[in-house]
Amino acid sequence: MNKSKNQFLAFPYIIWMIGFTVIPLLMIFFYGLTDRSGNFTFTNVLAILSADHMKALLLSLALSTVSTLVCLLIAYPLALILRKRNIGTGSFVVFIFILPMWMNFLLRTMAWQTLLEKNGVINSLLSVLHLPPISIINTPGAIILGMVYNFLPFMVLPIYNVLAKIDDNVINAARDLGAGSFQTITKILLPLSVPGIISGVTMVFVPALTTFVISNLLGGSKILLIGNVIEQEFTKGSNWNLGAGLSMVLMVFILISMTMIAKYDKNGEGTAF
Amino acid sequence: MKTAHSRFKEFFENFYLVLVLIFLYAPIAVMMVLSFNSSKSRSQWGGFTFQWYSQMFESSAIMDALYNTLLIAFLSALIATILGTAAAIGVNSMKKLPKTVFMGLNNIPMLNSDIVTGISLMLMFIAFGVSLGFKTILLAHITFNVPYVMLSVLPKLKQTSKYTYEAAMDLGAGPVEAFFRVVFPDILPGVLSGFLMAFTMSLDDFIITHFTRGAGINTLSTLIYSEVRRGIKPSMYALSTVIFVTVLLLLLITNFSPDKAGTKSSPSKGVQTASAGSKNSGIRQKILLTAASFFIIAAVSYTSWRHVASSHSDELYVYNWGEYIDESVIEQFTEETGIHVTYDLFETNEEMYPVVEAGAVQYDVICPSDYMIQKMAENLLLAEINLDNIPNLKYIDPEYMEQSKSFDPQNKYSVPYTWGTVGIIYNTKRIEELGVPAPTKWEDLWDERYRGEILMQDSVRDAFMVALKVLGCSMNSVDPKELSKARDLLLTQKPLVQAYVVDQVRDKMLSGEAAVGVIYSGELLYLQEEAESLNLDYELEYVIPEEGTNIWIDSWVIPYNARNKENAEKWINFLCRPDIAKKNFEYITYATPNQGAFELLDKEYQENTSVFPDTSTLTNSEVYQYLGTEADDLYSALWKEIKSH
């Protein structure tokens, strides 16, 4: 009774989605499945099989997977420490991690260029300390760094949110029953924070897979990601049909990856994909 | 023993926290330092200054953009939070199948790349006859914000026990009361972080905003991107610094103010504070709510009032490159003619084209480049200019009207505004160190000794132009054989290239990152003046390669759907006046085709053959032509091969 009533709360958003998500999506399908003169074709979708596109897609998948893992590895201990410290209130922590994102994305990424360049800030500091310079700019490493930097808050916040909500008594009980810190983490905290991890992984993996600005600015445009290909078809090659076809393929890839991630959510309580 | 261990652990944890914070805030620190840099370059320190701060507060463009950005971010986040939270509760009690479908749909805006979302929304708005403007940006932002809200709220909802809600009902609370007093406090942290996330995403978005905005509306992002081409003004860094410091101060004040000390000292962990203070905060919440709604009403009415106030009888909508006019020229135009100018910016020809093609915003006068003018004319997007209304056309050097014929055969659609060449810029000291003679031809960019020292243009046509010229072919070639030869040539060059860049050539050359770069002649005066004022120990020289190069011309055109065509002609005529053209040249430093203005210039400029080369030496040079969609596809396929290699 009560459940079905609650469902109505989703209705305004369902209408919103039909208007602003489904209709534009149909337009992408329309473009993706037709050629320039409007005839039905699968060429744009099958174009993903060409060597260039395949390579770009695999590279994007590899780079975004690595950055997601790095984000997770950095964010989880961080969220644990934040939970333990209880620095100020919850919103304070949230702010500290979100604040850098209020500075424009392009300006921040260009600031990384200033930091990483051959004659950049980091190398100047290293040379003062008589250390060998790093040459990371214009490599896949720099792209991963840029992705981790830009998307880390998306990983920290959901995990922290979930961890902060876990009752202290649960942890104390585990301790009383003889669990060490490590066991407490693996047996109690980790399983309980799965929904947060899944949210975080989604929010990092997806934008990392489709980005093109980061690879342009920090990769020196020498590394072609699938996002760059799509962007180029829309803005430079002006072949919208191909761009739309490739985006359709990319969407399928993202859906598959998300389903795979959701499988790890054994309790069946993670975000449903 | 135990204490030593825990002390070590604590030290380690602190160390880790500090490390992550340094990682997050290092670029912000860079931006703050740059805001005091008297040089416009992002890579060189030119001395300490406050001038960018005063410029920032004086610039109405920046202040308007800031206002729009904040208002859109706040409204879209607020509406998205309400929609998203309600939807999250609804979806949480759905059965498995509808839930999966719902979540799948919900994630679509996140799955698509921004550019796809942006263009598809623009197409839809146009298809349904919604005129682009403030409201379309708002609708678009809400659309991509809701998924982030849902992703924050859903995990929280899953943690709440449904029994507390039922218990509240059993104890006599109505469903609304039970929700707000039992469930809501539990999910509040998720709702708040969802709001914040939505606010943040909205602040940061560029691409979707670009395609859904209307004339005369800028957000900070669109303003910043339009500046990229000519170098970002440090006033943007100044603004970022101000925002950062303000927010940080607010944060510290609210967090460490005395009335919060009580809750802080309580042993309760983390988010429990949200429910702990819920009774006292009832009044505070009401005040906050009133303040927020007051703010919204005030802001919205201010916006609409401004809209009414700014609607003039005599109007002109101009669409131009960022930083491509001396702003005082616009003011002078309004003073002299009484025509109110709405001035919008684009960053590339390709980005401008769909906006005009779709008729999304009706501009009256636009300033595209040569090949794009041809494309627009071929696709019937241009109106013939009535040259009788432009008597000042006589000041334009006939040479450039002649050159224009390659893309506008009868000179009926376009009036030249600026022109230039593409050439090689080199760092005199660096090439000496490498032991290479100064470059004189494009072929020198294949010299092994330049390994990792070359900056190529990240643009299909410019890159192929270089290779085609080395091969002795036309840069407008559509012959697949010639083009695949050019591709092979570019592939052999790729290991030598440090990066393919568009706008960063400037900063990278100034900081000595690379020895040689391919650059537009218009950047030259800026670079040389900057190099001089920074007292660099090397010089930047420019050469037009022997094989010939691209001559580009940016011209004013009037689109077919212009509503104020006569005003547009007045505008073009005004810009052709020698004193105005001179003023513009001195600001933007791109060569002017205006003979009258050239004669007014300082000798120093007139004799600068890099900026004003003797056109008789440019015999092998060409102007880009529009090659048609088939050739476009071929070029972009070959370019992808090079980039993905």
C-alpha cells in the first residue's frame, strides 16, 4: 500500500526524463542509424570495428579502468581516516573535496600543465633539490593523473557518505568479538560500503571513459581516446552521423561495464543497472 | 608499546591526508600565484601585480557571467535535488524490472559524452520551437544534474531501515510527518552532497551550456573557453582566487563558530550531528528556507527586469571570435549609431557552424574564416551584403578582395577583417643548443635533431597543409593518393613531435618548452612583446617557409536569417573605417587588410615583415577552400590514423 504510494514520487522525474533524456536519445539514434542523406544504415555503428576506432576504444577502457582503480585505492583509506577523525561536521569534509571543483575545469587542467611541463613548477623544484626531472607530460601517465585529479572527489564522497553512516556499535561489536583492525575493515566496513563504492566507481569510470579535454591538454593530443574521436566527428570532421553511431557503441560499452560492476554487489542492494 | 604504535599510525594518517590535500590543491595554488602575475603567460613569471583584480571588478562581462553562472548553478541544483530525491524514494520502492529501466534511463545523461548531450538537446529545443536562452541552459543543467543527486541519495536510502518509518507511522505520525522527521534526517547528508555535486557540475559545465545558450548569455565557462584562443586573461585566475578564498572563509566561520562547539565536542560520530541538532535547527532551517526563496525570487526578477531593460528598438547581434575586437570599439559604435550591440563569442569555426545552421540563435553579423565562409555560402546560410551600404570598403586593399575570391568568387558575401599566414616560430637559443640551423622550410620539421622539440597544430587542415606543401602539392588537394602520401609523411614526423596543440603554442614557446612550433602570424606581435617584457634570454623568431604557406582571411558575413541586416552593414562599414581598423589592429595584433589603417600605423609595425609580409613573396601560398563532405571525411579518417598510431 505504502510502497505503491511512494512510487508516485518518481513520476515528475519520469516525465522530465521522457522530455529531456529519451527524446534527445532518440535523436542520437536517428543520426547514428542514418547516413548524411537520411537513409538507414549500420555503417556508423559498425565503424567502431575499424582499427583506429578499436584502438582508441581499448585505450580509453584501459586508461579509465586504471584511473578508477587508482581513485578507489586513494579514496578508500582516505574515507576511512575521515570517518575516524570526524573532522568537523560531515558537510565540512564534503566541502574540502568539492571546493577544488568550483574552480573552472579548464583552468585547473591548464594549471597541471604548468606543474608538469619540462620547465614546469615540479621540475624546477626537483632541480633545486638536485633531483632528476620527471617527464610525464604528454604521456598516458599524465592523462591518468589528470583523470584521477578531476574525478577523485566523485569517489571519496559516496564512500565517505556510506562509511559515516555505519553505526559505531557494529565496529565495537566486531572488536569485542576479537577482530583486528584489518579484519574489521575487510569483514565489516568493506561489505557495508559496497553501495558507496559502486556509486563512486560509476561516477569516476563513466566521465573518464568519455573525456577528451584531459587527453588533449595533458596528453599533447598525441594519444587518441574514443572521446576525442567522437568530439572530433562532431566539432571538426562535422560528420554527426558517425559521431552519433560511435556514441551509441560507447553507451553500450558503459552499460556492459556497469552490469559487470553491479554483479559484485552480492546483496543485491547496489544501484540497479 | 601500544601508544607508540598508535602514534605512528596517527602520524601516517596525517601524512596521507596532507598528501591528498596537496594533490588536490596544488593546481589551485598555481592559479592563485598566476592571478598576481603581470605577464599574461601561464608559464612565465613577469612580476607582481594587482591589476587583474581591478580589471576583474571593472569588467561587466565577467560580473554578468559570474551572476549567470551562480544563478543557474543554484537553481538547477535546487530543482534537481527536489526532483532527484523524490525520484530516488520512488525508485527505491519499485519492483526490480521497472527499477532497472528507470535507473538505465536515469544514467543516460551521464553515459553520453557532453557533446552528444549538448547537441541533442539543442536539436530538440529547436525542433520544438523553444528559443534558446537562460531557460534552456537551466533545463539542460537540471537534466544532467539529477543523476548525480540520485547517485548520492540512493546509497543513503538503502541504509535506512524501513522499520523506523513504519514505527513512526504506528506511533501516529502521518506519512508526510514520518518522512520529514524520520527518513529525511537519515538521508539528509546524501541529499546535501547531491545538491553540492549538482551545483558543482553545473558550475563546471561548458559544452552543454555552449550548445543550449542563447544570444548574449555567458557563463564563466563559456567566457573562459572563448578566451582560450587568444590566451586566458589572468582576471579569470583572480576571480577564481576570490571565489576560493570567500568560500573557504565562509566554511571556516560556519564550522568553527562558537555555537557549533557544543555539537563538535560531543562524541557522536560524523553524520549523526545531522540528526543530533535537528530540534534546535528547526528555526534555523526555516530562516534558511526563507532566505533561499527570497534570493531566488529576487534573482529571477532581476534577470527578467534586465531582459526587459535591455531590449532596444535598434539592435545588432554580433558573433565573433573571443578577444577579437577592442571592446571600446563596440561602445563607440553604439554611441555613434545608437544601435545596441549584443556581442557573443565562439572558439572555433566548427563550433559556430551548427549554431548558425540550426538557426538556434539569430545573429546579424558573424566573423568566420575563409573555407567556412565558402561552406556557409554553399549551404545557403549567407545573405548577400549590399555593398552600397559599405562605402568604407574602398579602404580595403584590393589585393585581399582578390584573395577572397578563392572562397567567395564574386565578393558578395564577405568583407575581410583580418588576415595572416601560418609559419614556423623558433627559439633562437634552443636551436643553437641543438646545433640546428634556423628553419627556413617546412621540410626542416622532419629533422631528426628536433626530436621531442616540435609543436604541431592540432588541426586536420593545418597539419596536412604542412605535409602537402613539403610534397609540393596543393593544400586544397582532394586526391586520395596525395593525401595518403601526406599521411605517411606525418606518421614519420610523429615521433619527433612533442605535442599537437592549438592555443598552447604561445605559452609553451614562451616557457622554452619546445624549439620550434607551427603558429599563426597573428600571435607573433603578442609573443614578441611578451618575450621582450619578460627579459627572456632567448628570442622568438618567425619564418614563412619557402614551400609556401596558408594565407587565411577572417571576414564579416551576414547570415541568411539576420533580423537587422542594415545594422549589420552599418557595423561592417564602421569597422572598415581606417581609425577604427587601426584601433582594432593595435588591440588584437592580427594583420589588417585595411590600406587606410595600415597607412596610419607606426613605422615599426609597417616594417614588420612577419606580420605584414610582402604579398609578392607569397606566390606559392594559398587560401583554404571548403572541400566538401567527402573530402572532409577522408581528411578526418587519415588524421585519426595519424593520431591513433
